Amino acid sequence: MFIAAAVSFYLLLMLHCPAPSSATEKSPCDTCTKLVDRFHKGLEDTSKKNFGGGNTAWEEKTLSKYETSEIRLVEIIENLCDSSDFECNVMVEEHEEQIEKWWFKMRKKYPDLRKWFCIETIEVCCPSGTYGPDCVACLGGAERPCHGNGFCSGDGTRLGDGSCRCKAEYTGPFCLECADGYFSTGRNDTHSFCSECHESCKTCNGPTNTGCKECKEGWTKGDGGCIDVDECSAETSPCKETQYCLNTEGSFSCKRCHESCAGCSGEGPDKCRDCATGYLLDEDKCTDINECDASEKVCVRNNENFVNTPGSYKCVCAEGYEDSDGQCEQKIIETEDGEVAEQNISTNAAEDPVDVHEDL
Ligand SMILES: *[C@@H]1O[C@H](CO)[C@@H](O)[C@H](O)[C@H]1NC(C)=O
Ligand SMILES: *[C@@H]1O[C@H](CO)[C@@H](O)[C@H](O)[C@H]1NC(C)=O
């Protein structure tokens, strides 16, 4: 049939390209399931179509209806796989006859295409709750694999070994035990429920910190259960010289000291152990020294201003002047008449009280 011709031509093209090995590992069951989904979409997309001018009585009698026609099947199959989907195209190529068989003969009796095609005919999927080549029930039974507390390896496919990968709360081969950090809130042969311990417990048998069996790191056994360890009260601080220690529940953090401090016991300039260079202790706070107040003039160049900064100072050229070869030279501006000094600005700057160096 001509479907085969189209797909074969496509595969010929594909042979020249390397198989996409980098693509995420996809099981044949995934490929088949996707293919069936696309088939259903194709059915939907073609549901309003007909042979073009509508089914005449003659067409209905002789060609059969479009609805069940080969033309419609071909249209659907053409759109089953993306052109880049190698696995899908191979699957269609290999099993096209079965798809046709279903379309023409089995559809009435087996309306579920995925069940008929993927599970029973080409045998790449299993009914959910079963796994492996023979579709064996998962641990815990096909009804509730892993007792509803995990995922069965290979569930619904012909792959896997049926073992359980438990959700975070559960452990054990059947996902019936509680994992560390969780305690049981109910259990029988088929069901098990676990809840999270208090944050201070590594293991527990109840919801509060008094229910801890072992304490988590950062906590220690106290009178009423596990209590926070104050890491900051240790004789040697766990933080760097330039940081202070902040205790938190179950842990601690190190924070930067205020910039005026050389070492500190907490936040702010009043918690300094010593003052940083450029700062002096003043009213229990490390305060910036204003180098401007120094008896000796610090900014000595002409047309230069003094600017105090936290912990230090800068010497910068006055407005209208710029640094040039280590001197503050008058700025030159371009005008229509040629180069002219920024006379007006600099005149103003000279009268400006910011120009402290004049008064020093
Ligand atoms: C086990 O517990 C579940 C949920 O609490 C319950 O539905 C089920 O009937 C119980 N099974 C037995 C055998 O007691
Ligand atoms: C500079 O000041 C003079 C008067 O002092 C004024 O005539 C001139 O327009 C000013 N130039 C600029 C560029 O502001």
C-alpha cells in the first residue's frame, strides 16, 4: 500500500543521519503511547472532513464513507510522527500493517487502540500496575503498586524489575516503613502512613520536639526534647574576624561587621571590638575621622577640594577644573569662536563655600 512507500522513503532519508543518541531515553511504550495520542488527534482533525464535495450516495455505496476510508487513515498516519522522531517513524514503519488491520477490522471490537496496539499486539506496554516482558504485578499489587507510597520500576511498560522507588516519607522494599525524619501515623498489612518529624529530630515517634529519638545536627537533647545549640556561644567564634555570629534554630550564620569596625560582636557601629583605620571611638561608637579637621592641610594642590569619605578622604579638583598631569587645570570647552576656558563656572566655584581649601 502507498503508506509504506511514503514511510520507507522517509526512513531512507533517516539512514543518512545518525540516530539521536543524545535525546532523552524514551521507552518504546512512551513512543507507542505518544503515537496513539497523535492517532486520536488525527481522528479529531479529520472528523469534519469528507471526500471533498461531500459524500454522495454513490460514493457512500462504492467507496464507503470517508469516516472509515483508507484516505482518512493515510491522512492520520502521515501526521503520527514528527519528522525528527526516529523511534516513532521506525515503529510506524514496522507495524503499519497492524494499524491498518485495526482500522479496517478490529476497531469495532477493540475500540481502545492503545490497549490493542501497544499492550496486546506489539507488546511494548503493560497494563498499569504491571511491568516487565510478561506484565507481572508490581510489588504491593497491580491495584496499588508499592502500597501507594512509591513508584514501581517499569510500571506500565515491558521494562523494569518491579522494585519500588519510595516517596520521601517512606522506605523499605514495599514502601511501608517510615524514612528517617518521619513517623508512623497508621499502618496495617496494606496501608502505611508517615508524617514529618519536628524540625529538631533526626528520627522520632511523634510530631513535636519531645517525640525525637535522635536530634538533628545543630540540636541537642535537653529537658523537653531536642533544643537548639547556640553555636555562637562557643569560646572561639565559628565566623571570620570581620564577621559576627548570628544564632538561628538548628544552625547559625556569619554576618559582616559594620565598616567602622575591626572585629565586632553584633550589628552596627556600636558593636565594634576595635575601630577600623580612619575611625575613632566616640560616644561608644566608631566614628569617621574627618581628616578635613586635621591641623595640617591634606589637599595641597591649587584648585583642589577636600572630600571626606567613610574611613578616609579624597582630594578632587574643584568644579571647572580637571586632573591633568597631576595638576588641577581649568577645563576647556569648545565654542563656535574656538576654545574658551570655562570661565563662568570656575568663577562661581571660587565663591562656592565647598571650596574649603581656600580657608584652611
Ligand atoms: C488498612 O487501612 C486502610 C486505611 O486506613 C483501610 O482502608 C483498610 O481497610 C485496612 N486494611 C485492613 C486489612 O485492615
Ligand atoms: C559668562 O559671563 C559673562 C558675564 O560675566 C556673560 O556675558 C557670558 O554670557 C557668560 N558666558 C557663559 C558661557 O555663560
